[in-house]
Amino acid sequence: MTWRGLSVLAALRDGPKLTRQIAADLGMSSANTRANLAPLAARGLVRSREGCHQLTREGLEVLAARREVTSGPGMGKAVTHHRGTLRARAWRAMRIRDAFSLDDLMLLLCDGGEKDAAGNLGGYIRALAAAGYFAPMRRQHAGRHGERWRLTLAGNTGPEAPAWNKARGVVIDQNTGRTFAIGRRHFAARR
Amino acid sequence: MRFVKTENYVRFSQAAHAVEQRGAAEAGMMLVYGLPGSGKSHVVSNWATKVGALYLRANVDWTPRYFLVELAKVAGIDPYGPSSQLFSVLRDRLAGSLTPLVIDEAEFTLPNNAAVLEKIRDFSDRSEMTVVLVGMERIRSKVARYQQIFSRIAQVVEFKPASPVDVGHVCDELAEIEMTQALKLEVHRLSSGRMREVLNIIANIERIAETNGLNQVDVAQLEGTVLSYNWETCTPKTVRRSAKSTARAH
């Protein structure tokens, strides 16, 4: 594969395009174009749906700055797409359940083999809450069930789990292409 | 705190695996039924999150169109256009994806001569998707009236009341205080093995333990305490120190 990440981004400058349109613009094969699009989507720079691709806000920023985009590891910036991760499963559980707490998710998802599941899921819930995905449920009593949330209609954006990148303090939603800058300070003190 | 693998979970997992390995492509449906509070939705949700299944909860006002729109929404597909077009788009997108579909509260697919269930069967046939129907204890006999649907059901799993061993595991995993073996058996008796009731009773025991500053709780400390209610007979369920539970504890 010939890596032409920035060229592919530039081809999307004027709006969404199909894979074959990008390939025709750049004189590339469709297979090569798809191979270029995959890492860009994984980094949250491009949103792809049903063979149609468009720039995300981050993609526009990269294009405007003419920053070099490599095809290699994202150095902690890549969006996690692994479907079997605890967060991906937690997102599915949030979409299934009407309301949930951290304990509910742990009771449903954890098998004891996860490393610091409470910290991982707790941080993910707080990040998505800060990004506006949830509405709080009224607390019936203080106790082991803790804070309860429900995924709002607008927050239920699609089957792909939004990625929380703690190092950068951003939530990236592959379903909509939106990026939420949450910041890191909000999460530093709570665990 | 973690998911407790009960005997019902083991039987469900084996059945789900068997459906995935089925011979006839069109026999891709599975029926899960049992008493309310027996943990059906909990176990099926756990499986659904693992395999990435699409999960729908049927409503009392479901129609075939309503079902298609809900399915499109959870699959991330725009739910617009005529029903026939939506059906084709969904089939095109989901066929061959190996994504199972779960329909909870499946009783609501049965009104109007099972019109919604017929649509689900049609969708399952054409897309070769595995469909898991989850319902109450009487759904089996109701679905059996529709032979063209029932013949597509490859596996039937009945969720039975939890065993004393299962209830003991749940107490160990969830209770924030230590419970003696005799008390776990008493929790099983009071709950009749219904998981939802087990969770309520554990919460009540925790509250009593916290109020009284107890780290470990035994039957003797709770004897005569009301931990649950039988709402059918409007009678309280109280802890009692039976010879059986005392004998098992030792």
C-alpha cells in the first residue's frame, strides 16, 4: 500500500465522497484507497459509513495545519476499535439497559480477569457523562449503587463505542465523527 | 463485583453455541423463557454484550413496521423509507454479519396472529441471523401454536429457579458483608431462587448489618426479621432458624 493519508484528507475537503470518487480523484485503486482510509478513520480523522467518507473536526484541523499524517501507531491517539474491550462491551450494555450504575455494569460485564475494571469503567462513564451522553437518574438513597445514569436519545449515537482517550482528554465518537474535548483535570481527582 | 455464572447461564451458553453450529440455516431461532426475576435478561444481556448482538425490547404497541424501525436504529441504519425498502436495506446490511438479534419481552410480538414474530421469522430466514426470543414462562406454549415459527426454533432454554449453590455464589460476590452458610440457605428459601428477590434480600441484610455495625451476619442475628414479602398472599417472609439450614451450616 502506498500511504497518501494527507492526499486522501485533501480529497474530502469539499465534502463527503464515496470510496470510488476518492480513488478516481487521486488516481488510486479502490483497494488502496480503502487501505488509506482505514487508519484515518481509526485516528478519528475521517468518518466512514456505508462506503461514504467525510472529514471529522479533527480531520479538518489536521488538513488546515497540513500536519503530517503517518500510517503507523498513533502513539496513544488512535481510537480503539476492538469490539471485545471492556469499554466496548460497556457501551453495548448502556444501549441495552434503561439505566445503569458502575456497579450494574461491573455485575453484568466483569468476570474478575480485568485489570482495575472499576477504575477503567468509572473513568469511561465520567468521560461520557462530561461529553453529554447521559442524563443522571435521581438517586433514591446513598449506598452501594452509587450514581445512576441513562443514555439519552441523543447520546445513543450508534453501535460503535465512543473512544475515551485519557492521555489527550478527548472523547471521539465514530458514529457521528464528533470529538469532545473533556480535559484531563476533571478526572484526576476522582477514582 | 462481577458476573456470576449460574447453572442457567451454563445451559444458555451451551444452547447458544449449539444454535451457532446449527445444520439448517433457517432454524436459527432460540427461545428463552422462565419466571419473572429468574435472571433471563441479565444472562442474555451479558451474552449480547460479548457477541455484539443487537438487542431489542418489544413493546405492547409493536407492529412489523415498528420492529423494523427499532432494528434499524440499534444497527445504526437510517430508519426511513417504506417498510419493504427498510426490510431490504436491513437484510442487505445484516445478512452474513453473524450478528445475532435478541428480542426481550417477546410476548409483545404475539398479538395479531403473531404478525411481528412472523416478520422476525422472515427476517431471520432471509438473513440467516440467529434470533434469541426471551419471554415469560407461558411463551413456549403460545409460540408452539405457530408451527411455521416453532419449527425454526433450534433450542429452548428454560430458566429455572436458582439453586442454593448459585444463590451462595451471588451472596459471596455481591454482599458487602460476610454471610454464614446458614444465612445463604435462608436467602435461597426466602427468595425461592428468584435472582431479583435475592438481590433485594441481600440489600436488606446489608442495611441491617450497617445499622447494627455488623461485619458478619448469621441467621441467629436476623431470626424473626422480615426480609421480603409474598405479594400474592400479602404475608411477610421472615428469617427462621430451621433445623435444615442449621444442619447444613455445620
